[in-house]
Amino acid sequence: MVRNILGQVVRGADCFGRDKEVADIWDRVQRGEHILLLGPRRTGKTSVMLKLEEAQPKEWKTLYRNVEAGRTPSDIVAEMVAALLSVDQYREGLEKFSLGRKFKSLLDKVGKSTETDSATIVGEVKSILANDWKTTLAEIQGRLESGKIPVKILFILDELPIAASKILKDKKQGKAGLEEFMDAFRAMRQRSDLAQKVGFLIGGSVGLDAMLARQGMSALTNDMNPMPIHPWEEETALDFLKCLSEHEDYPLPLDTRKAMVMLVGQCVPSHLQFFFSELRTLVPDGNPTQDHAKDCFTNALFPRIESSLLSHYDTRMDDALTEPEAAIARMLMRTVAQAGDAIPIADIKIASENRSTAEDMLDFLIKDGYLKEKNGALSIPSSLLKLYWAQKARRRFS
């Protein structure tokens, strides 16, 4: 039975309703595809990534790393090396490479029982690498191509788009530094000797392909296949609330569950989890009505998650966009939120000097799930986000 785990990545049976996506990813990986896992915030992308390990075929080894904190190519490559140190078959014979000789003392320290994702291990790897990430990446590639490793490897690099954005914004590295890394990374993925031996999955709430396209680098991800992780469909959301109410021994009538789904608009898993928690606090004995759900949505749920969850959709723009781009993206969100149900794109007033950037930001906001476009009109699919941006607009102009 599913548990109501708030604000945390869920694992195992608590990762509800994503079996199809997990099976689809493994089917693609085994065919030799590399995947860009895309989706709005809080839709459960990281939980899906972690569930891939639980469902991995016996000949595969899944290596998950969150590289969001990375600021240089060396940081990202260091995470890959640290992940590989957890594979016994990779460590064996690694000292024969110059990379292995560099890491000999660290290999001795790691042994077979040390957690290789600890900050200490990753820090030591970074220290050894210095900035020689290209040599290191080449030697990782050589070791994996050697044919002496009996397991296939799926690298999962979570939030790589955020690390890439930091490289891009860094004055010393900039566009040239990012292009150099992404070109080398693509060359590794394209190696015929690694085909169907090593797979890559890049995840993030910011689309890497769209970010690189804005910099004229779209060719550097054209070998990767986008796969969206959508919010739940209504039926899945209703099943989740039913399972949750049964596990928590909290009676939740079908009409109330339908009202909850209707109120959130977009069935983001974490939003429904918090909704259930707040409703249970409001009506502790169970059997809440539709009116209870409406009252809870406005007076309890939105105030509870405004700063903790919803504001993250806002601040995430600073990670992915330049300052001028983020300003225009926020303007678009406020404009759509104030319009009510939907606003024709043609009705949005944009200064001529900002039109090109605004078109790019509109594409970004639609692809990353902030906005929905239908028949030339824009809307915000999440009722909670609509409230958030409308309130931001009122506070700005009052």
C-alpha cells in the first residue's frame, strides 16, 4: 500500500502509477537509445529514475547521480567516476589505466563496502581530477570499451541541465566551455563500441535540448530521445487517493476525491499528497465533503505550499535562464495568470525589442510544463500555480 510521504523522493511501492514509464524506459535503453527525461517540477521524475534500479534487467547496472551542484565539466565527470567506483567489475583492473594509477590510494580506501556517493569520496575524486576532465572521460570510455566488464551500465545524470546552465553563465567557461563538454559527452555516447553496453539518461525539470537550442547547440543532443513524465491522468490520481485513504484508514468519498482532482487542475503527485494531508488535518475523523475540499484548497493547501513548493517553479527560472530571459518568462506567467481561463497569444503585448526572446521563453514555458497552448491561446494547467502567479502579479502592481 502507498504511504503519504511529503516533500521527499519516494521509492518502491510508494512510487505510484509509474510502472508503464519505467518499463518503457528500459525497453528503449535496451534498444540502445539515450534518453532525455523531461517533466514539470514535482511530477516524480527522480522517483522514476530511482525505480529504474529496482526494475533493472540482470545484465544491467544502474548508476544514479544528482549533478545539480556541479559548476564545471570536472565536477560532472567526477560524479561519473565516483559512481563507477561502486561497480566491482569496473574497479577490477582499473589501476592498469593511468586513471587507475591516479586513483590507486582512493581505490584502496573505497574497498567493497564504502559508499561511493559520499561527499568525501566525490570530493577526493574532484581533487585528483583537477581540471583534466577530458583525459578522464577518455579513459572511462576506454575501460568501458575494453569488453572486460560483464555488466552493462545505465548512467542516470539527474539535473544535468542545471549544471550545464551554471557552466554557461560562468564568465571563464561560458558558451565555449559548455560546448566543449557537451561535444565530448556526445562523442562518448556515439561510440560504436559502447552501443548497447552503456546507456545515458539525463533528467531535469529544465529541458537540456531546449536550453542548448537557444545557444545554437541543438546538434549536441540530437542523438537523445525525449521522453516526458507527465502529471497523473485523472484516473490514476483518483486511484492514488483511494489507495492512500485505505492505507491511512481515512474514509475519503469518491465525490470528494473527484473534487480534489478538479480543484488542483493538474494532477502533480506532490500537490495531491499535500492536499490529502491538509484535508485530514481539517477533518480528522474522515468523510470530508466537497465543500471541505474547496475550503481546504483555498485556505489551507495554497498557503501551506506557496513558499515551500510553488515558489520553486519561480526560482528555478534563475537556474535555467539568463536574467533578461527570466524577467520575460515571469512577465508571461503573470499575464496569463491574470487573464483567467486562457488568453490568446496575439493579445499579449510584447515590446518589439523583446519579441524574439519572448518567443523563446514561450517555447520554454510550454515545453517545461508551466503553460499549455491550445488553439493559439495560453493557460496555466495547474490551478495552484495559477493562484501563485496571479498573487505575484497583484503584489507587483498593487
